Amino acid sequence: MSWNQQIGKKFNKQQILNYIFSKRIVSRGEIIEEIGLKKATVANLVTELIEDQLIVEDGKDFSTGGRRSQLLRFNETAGFALGIDIGVNYLYGAVFNLKGEIVFDSLQLVPTIQLEPYLNNILDLIGLLLENVPPSPFSIVGLGVAVPGSVNKDGIIIIAPNLRWENFDISSYLRDRFDFPIYISNEANAGAYAEYIFENNKETSNLLYLSIGIGLGVGIIIDHNIYLGVNGYSGESGHAIIHMNGRKCTCGRNGCWEAYASEYALIHDATYMLKERELSLEQLITLAEEGHEDVIQLFTETGYYIGLGITNLIQTFNPEKIIIGNRITKAQKFIEQSILDTIQSNTMHFQRDNYSVQFSTLKDRAIALGAASFIIDQFIQLPFE
């Protein structure tokens, strides 16, 4: 076989794999019709993909007469991806099959943001995930890590204000210790990608994902692609100024959106009001459920500021859908109406029918899933290297 023939065969095989991966289940006839390859070519390459254990036969195709052919589906257990969500006070990691389903996961509270002990916690979590990866033909296809901060395209954390990390090459740190592919992303971008891929949002060409935890970031999808900006720093909308000379933000400036609309802001205000040293989002939700009026009012005010920032995003991006995710989803019942009322009151009349605001159904799993999905995509594109 000539070099050109080898390249052509690899390209066709990749096309078939991509098509099967994008569908739940397909027939050989659908592949022929969709990709435009000859029947014999499809038959031979499908056989090779089955032998590679990347696809499997599953069920029978409908037939109006004659012998029914076997249907084909992607083998979601051909390998497994690891996804880690680095939080300010927690680590969440999961083992995902190649269809994004959780096989094993672990949530761990982290008592310190000091870099070295935090990294040891990350290594321990990766070790735990590795112990729970099932046997498979391709084993571990890679690790995706999502970070709450500005990450450049080389996987270097430029700044993660709430962790107080700066200029740390976490990508190289992990690659020196593990021999599988590693991809580092901003946590809001990871959340946006998970929502786009797994929550029936692929028909939505322009989508914003708000990751609201201790900090606040925005993942931006434009024309079905994640928008990263020139250096990969897009989406740091939590540090847009909404109140000149306002509250001090963890980034060192004053008046940032994050200083008013995040879990950190909510807990800060509640600590001052209730005169308690240590409070959590979960404790505040419990108080609100018990009818504590001042706490309920704090949630309402947080919803107002979230809605105010979303209004600015609507004016800037004119998105089809805005999805609110990460830990703040736990408080949906106490902030949702305030968010919607604020947006309704502050958007222009011609914009009000052209977008939807939703809370993530993936909740606090979205970020780790998105991080792993970047790795899964890389694997699907390069299994024949």
C-alpha cells in the first residue's frame, strides 16, 4: 500500500469512527450514505474498527426484506478518562467511560490552598482514581484538569486568585509524573463544554456557562466552538467591574462582579450578619429552608447581583442560552426568581424573547465531566497514531 493510500485509509477510518461516536447507534448503510464511501470500503474498515475494539455490533437493523444487518455502536468501555475539578476548598475527581458516564468518583475537602500540600492532595486523588479504572483495551486515555483561574494554551496557570497561585506550570508538573495525555483547562470552559456536549445543547450555537462557586467565571461558546481569546484568557467576567470603588475582590481590585455574586460574597455577608466565624453554603441553605428571613434576603441579593452581571453578558454576547452551574445550583430555589426578575427589569425589550436562563442539570459534575471530555475528544481523533 502506497503512502497516499495509507493516509486515505486512515482518514476514512477516522471519519467512520467519528460518525459512529456522534450517534447512539448506526447501520452500515447509514455510514455509506452519510460519508459517501463504497460498500466494500465501509465493510473492511468497520471490521478493522471492531477488531480494534473501538466499536461493537449491537442489535439488528430494520429490514423491509432480506437478511437484517448488525447495527454498530461506539464501544464506550474501550478506555476511560479521568476528570478533576480543582475547587478552592474541595477536589472532585471522577473516572468516566468514553460516553461521559461516571464509573467512579470522589469528593474531598481540602483544608489548605498552599500549593505544595494542595498538589499532594491532587496526586493522592489521581492515585485513587487510577485504582478504580476498570480493565479495557486502551486503559487510561488521559486526564483532564479544570482550574478556577486564567490558564494559557500551554496549560500554565497564570493566576488563580482564590487559590493564590500564580505562574505555575501544572501541565508539566503532572506530565512529569504520569505517562498519559493531560489537558488543563479553565473550569468555566470545562463546564460550558460539558453542557454543550451532554445536555442536548448542540443545536445551541451561542451559549454561556456561569461557573459560580467561591469565584465566578464564564465559559463562552460561539458558533458551536469554545471561545478562548488570543491567549486563552477569555471568560474572566467575574472580574469585570460592576461597582466603581466597591468591595475588595480576591484579585486585589475593587468592585468586581465576583465580589458581589459568588459563594464567597454570600458567605462573607452571612458571616458579618450572623457573627459566625465559619459558615458554608450548605448551612445557609439549611437556615433559609428553616425560614430565616435575613438569610433568605441574602440569597435574594446574591440573585440580584448574578442577574445584573448576566444582563451585561446578554448585552455583550446576545446568547441563545445562559446556564448557571457549579455549587451555586444548590441554592437555586432561593436565587432563581431574583435572577430572572433582575434580568427582565434591565434588558431591552427586543432582547427578552431571544434567550433562556437555566440552571445546570449536571450541577457540580459538569466541570470534571468537561475536563475529561477534552481528553476523550483528543483520543477519538488520534486512536490510530
